[in-house]
Amino acid sequence: MAHANDKQYDNTIRKRFSYLIVTERSILSLSISKAKTSSAYEQSKNVLKFQVCIKKLLLFTVSILFDN
């Protein structure tokens, strides 16, 4: 029975990673398209916002991975 639970847990982690990868790619593509049309000042503000988003995403990732 332990094997079934381990497999289910592994599948859950894989699904969560897939979701996070899609989310991260979406954030990156939005940031890149925004940067192409912005001034230097706007780009610097966007970089700071992007860094905050990445930190939140990483914290979210850790909380999901270690959430039982």
C-alpha cells in the first residue's frame, strides 16, 4: 500500500511542477513583451516588479512542494 501512496504523491508533485512551469513561462513572456515596448525607466520598474514576482513564485513553489 505504501507504494501506491508514494506513486500518488509523486504524480501530485509532477502536476504541481507542471503548473508552476507554465505559470513561470507566462510571467517571463509577459515581461519580455512589456519590456520591448517600454522606456528605460519603465523597464527598471518592471525589473523590480518581476524580481518580486519571482520571489513570490519561489516561496509558493516551496510551500506547495512541502505541503502535506
